[in-house]
Amino acid sequence: MNFYKKYNSVICEIRCVLDNIDSQEIEKFIELFKKNTDINNIVVAGAGRMGYAGRGFAMRLGHLGFRAWAIGDTTVPMIQEKDLLVILSGSGNTQTIYDIAHTASINGAQIALITNNPDSRIGKLATKIIKISNFHNEEAGIKRSVQPMTTLNEQVATLLLDSIVLAIMENTGETHETMWSRHSNLE
């Protein structure tokens, strides 16, 4: 199989998954990021490559003017009421991420979950869920992607969140230029 066939297989898988996400779930998620939101702080969490997708989203939220951090940042504030925890977890059962979700829950924070397993332990704590139906469930032994491991989850999460950033920009009046004004100048 040549590179272009592989590339097209990857793109087709991503498009298939993104095309089947419930638009109402996405709209409810986007509503969390209105200009006059009641949310004080946003923390994003995910393990492994899902965590990397989340870190990119947290960075863009900061560029949009939100007070946002990713788990692992040394300046993550205490989470409490009026805060939001955004979790990326394909299985919804990763122990370390569950522990973070549980702490957020008992402290009154809202929890938004992006997962392919909404009935998971983390799903039971979440106040908003976006389900990614990618036909990959390691616990059930189901794997239909041509890509290794959970690659499709991570790709879809990244592109989904990048698309959500565009919707947030539109809803808040942010532009490329206003976002650049919040970008680090120390790089």
C-alpha cells in the first residue's frame, strides 16, 4: 500500500467519526464558553496523546481570553464551584483521569467529557458529554480502525477541539489578531 492510500484511509476514518458526532452535544459544549460565562477557571485533562490534544485546547482557550490550564502545568489553580474541568478520555475509565474528575466533582466544578464511552465512570460524573463513536473499544475487544491503538481517538479529539475553537471565536467576537495579542512573546 502506498503513502497516498494510507493517507486517504486515515482521512476517511477521521471524517467518518467527525461526521457522526451529535451536533447537539457539540452545541451544549460550546455554550460553556460564552463571553459572559459563569465559569471562572478551566482546567483540561487527558492522559497520553489525548492529554496532548487537551493541552492544545487549553492553550487556545488562553489565547481566547479564558483563564485556562492543562493538568501538568505548575500553576493549575484549586478547582471549585464555577470552574470547568474538560476531560478527554476515550475509555472514560483511566484511573488517574477518573481521580481528577472525582476531585473536581466533589469540589462542585462542572465536568465536560469527550469520550467514546459515555457510560463510563467519568461519564457518570460529567455534566456535558461529547461522544466520539469511533468503533474502538479496547475493553470490549472492538477495533475497526486501520491505525494503531487509539490513534483515531486522538486525531478526532484534536480536530474536534480545533473546530470548536472556531465556533468559540465566532460566538465571542475573537479574531486571529485579538488572539495573537495573548500569545506568548517569550518564544
